[in-house]
Amino acid sequence: MKVFNREVVADVLKQGIKQLPLQLSEEQVEKLLDYLALLNKWNSVYNLTSVRDPMEMVKLHLLDSLAAVPAFAGASNVLDVGAGGGLPGVVLAISRPDMKLSMIDTVHKKTAFLNQVKAELELGNVTVYTKKVQELEVKTKFDVITSRAFADLSDFVNWSGHLLAEGGQFIALKGTAPAEERERLPAPWKVQKLEPLAVPGLDAERHLVFIQADENAETV
């Protein structure tokens, strides 16, 4: 486990936030740092992420997820599929305390970590599920369903489409966004927008893929 130098990590995080169109309070920044400290601590035993260096975690995980936050401006009830170590779910929950945020993963050790984060950071807007998304049933469907490097887009919408409210949308966080993957989407789903993301301190391709039902599409 790499040493977590909170002061140095905080400086990189705050500099990155300044470059993003985000207004976060000091309390929110501290919670993001608390989350990163927990991720770094649990990662040595639970292997939550292949990234081991806290300085790299700031860029590759926190700032990468924070760059996507503005895309959720109109969302009130969000599901993060294949949440893993809580990206982007935990970051969204901290950044948008007014928003309900559910996270689902099949791996018990990952959801145990997410529940620990929820408890320690007192995230009252978070719900954690341990099961396959195909088997999840909820009383209130989600207006946005998101994932980060989770699966092929077709699998993503096929497995979780039953949970999306009418008029809702999928927002997938991807590195590259291969055209063939977008074109394979089953009816009625269609990519409405492909948005490149600029992540502070990260020289790598990042995209948001917005997917909605095409009302004119013929379903088989």
C-alpha cells in the first residue's frame, strides 16, 4: 500500500477541481479525500482497483469521475451499475447530496466496501445492492443509469433497461467510444450524444455516451 499523503493529494485534487466547472464545498472536498483514503486502505486487501498510487487515484478515479458530474445536472435518482470501488457512484453522491444514488455490484467484498464508505462518510443519499443488475427490482425506476468501463454498451442497456424510467437516459463513462459498439445497440436504444471529457492532469481519451430510447425505432 502506497503512503497516503493527504496534504499532497488534497493539493492535486483542489487544483483539478478548479479546472472543472464544479462548485464543491470544503466539506465535500474533505469527503472525497476521506473516500480516497478508504479506497487506498481497503485496496491493499480487497483489490478494488489496479491503481495503487494515491496520486494516480486522484487523476484516474476522482477527477475522472468529477469531470462527468455536470452531465448529471438534471438527474434526481441514479443507478451506478458495476459500481466496483464506487466510481463514479460515490463521487456523484458526494458532489450531489440532493440526488439519490444507488450502486450495484455482484462482488460481496466490493459492496461491503461501499457500505463502509456510506457509513463512515454518512452518505444518507446512498443505497447499495449486492446482486446482478438483471435481477434487481425497484419500486421507483431511475431517471439515469450510469456505468464506468463496465461492459459493452449493448450488454449495459440489455441488462439494466428494465430499471430505466420512461424518458430516462443511460450515461456511460468510456475511454474510447468505438463506433461498432455504438452501432450494435439493440432497438429501441440509440446514442443521442457522444461527449469528449477533459480530465485535469490526464492525457487520455475519455468520453460520455448518452443513450436513450428512440421512439421511432421498431422493437423486435
